[in-house]
Amino acid sequence: MTNKEKYKKAFSAVCPSDEFSLEVEKMKKINKQNIFKTVAASAAVCMIFMASATVAYAMDVGGIQRTVQLWIHGDRTDATIQFDGDGTYNMEYTDAEGNEKSMGGGGVAFADDGSAIPLSEEELMEELMAPDVEYKEDGSVWIYWMDQKIDITDKFENGFCYVKLVNGEETLYMTVRYKGGYATSNHRYLGPDEWRGN
Amino acid sequence: MKPSVEQLIEKYRNNLYVMAFNVCKNTQDAEDVVQDTFIQYWSQKKEFESEQHIRAWLIRVAINKAKNKNNTFFRRNSLPLEDYMQTLVFESEESSELFEAVMNLPEKYRIVIHLYYYEDYSVNEIAAILKLTQSNVKVRLSRGRLLLRNTLKEDWEYDE
């Protein structure tokens, strides 16, 4: 008997339990729940876009424009970003299929007295240029940063992954918690026991 | 081409389950992986070039989903391998020993060994599925075989 025959014979003992069913109707029901989640996420994106469309009116009378290279949905692309000075921005770019796209956003910081301070252009740029972690449909996990695209699917241990990112003189020590966000530092990795909420 | 999910369930259900179990070492997680893999197939618009393309895609997705299960914090309580093996019916003592030896291999060798010996994939095909280089697959295959040989002695033949 060959090794392949022996192997197949050994693993023929493994099979799903009797209770395990893969009924298509049940799968359709689960899939509907997934679609609902996707729709909910899209609705949120629309709200952000509408907010930025309103801001675009103000931008016509002034504002600062920059063209930078960004990772958007796993594609590195040139994006023209317009900052209007009140903590918001509007961005235009061409996606992988060649379609002109537009999106916007913004943010505020909170002062000690609780008042909101719109983020400056530099602070917004820092957010936009930060590493991005993508969980793809095929289960793979990727980091996008500057000109780098790194597959970290197999790098997780106990739910955490540690990646040193170097770009010129800048070094980022990045700790990624599986589907739980990430932390970066120029000096060291954040440990699991330091993770907020642990 | 995109055959119905019912056809694929009929054809690949067991193979995907064995593949997922090989990675997760947990029956419930393996069942979740199979379910999630077929849902992924069913819910996306991707068109496939051939039956082989579909099979390779399903296996790749199942492996990644199973690895993700291993990476999550909240893994289900699973039976120790020895206890799980008590629930299986092996045709011979030799089969039982081979199963245990494979399941005790490091994950990266175990997956490659399984794709080669169970799914009958070539080194090139395994490299494409796992997105590894051919030489990397050869090394993993060779080290996995060596570990099996060390454990199983003459019950595991030397092969290429």
C-alpha cells in the first residue's frame, strides 16, 4: 500500500457529526443576515459622503488641496484631497476599475474642558497616511502602508500579530489584534496585556 | 461557470470538513468553516474558469477560515486529540497511528502534507493554493515526511 493510500484510509475515519447539516435554506437565512450587515455599513458610508458633499460647497470658496498616494480598498492610488479648515476633507480618486470616486470625512479632538477642536490638516493627513488593515473575503489579512503591502494572515499567534514597518528613517512597531484594531509606536510593540479593555 | 451550491455541497462537503479539521483540530470549528466556505461561495458573484478552479478556491478559503478560527481569542472548548480519536473508527491500528502522527505535525507541514496525500495536489498546485513558492512547498513536504517517518518508522515509506 502506498503512502497516499495509507493516508486516505486513515483520514476516511473523519467525517462531520450526524447533527451537522448544510441545508441550503438555512444557509440562505444566514446569508440574508450578512447582506443586512453590508447594507447597514453602506448606509453609514452614505451619511459620511452626504456630509462631505455639503462641505464641498464651502470648499469652492477656498481650502487647501493636496495630491497624495493612498491605499484605498487594497489599491494604491493617487487621491486629491481638499481640506476646508473645519476638520473635514473631501477626496477624489480613481478606483481599480477606472471609475471616478469621491468620499469624505473628518474628525475632532476633545480638549480638557470637553469642547471639540476640529483636527488640523496635518492631523487629518496623519490619520489618512496611517497603516490600514484589511480582512479580505478569502480570509487573508493585509497591512497597507506607504508603498508596502504585507500579507500577515499566518503571522497571528494567540490573536495578536507584531509587524515592524520601516519607511526611510521612520519605523513603526505595529501590534494588530485579530479583528480588534491595531496600535503603533515608534519605539516598541504594545503587548497583549496592555491592550485597552483587557 | 458557477455550479449551484447544492452540487458543490454534495461533492466537496466531506473533503472540506477533513481539510478544516486538519487545521482546526476541532469538530465544531471545522463544521463552521465548511458552512462559512459554502456561504462565501453562494453569496459572491465570482465566476470560475473550471471545476478545478472551484475546488482549489473552496480549499483555499476553507484553509484560511480554519486558520482564522485558530487565531481568534475565543476558541471553542475542544476535546483533546486522544479523546476525539476514541470516537473515530479506524480500520487498523496503523491508520490510527498515522492519523495521530499527522495531527501532531506543525500546522504548516500538516496542511501541505494533507493537500499532497489526501487531495492529490502536485507541488505546483499546492504552491498556487497556498500562495507559496514551489521550493517552500517542497521544503515543508520534505520536513513533514521526515517527521512522519521518524514517528511511524517502517509504516511510512520513503517517497519523493
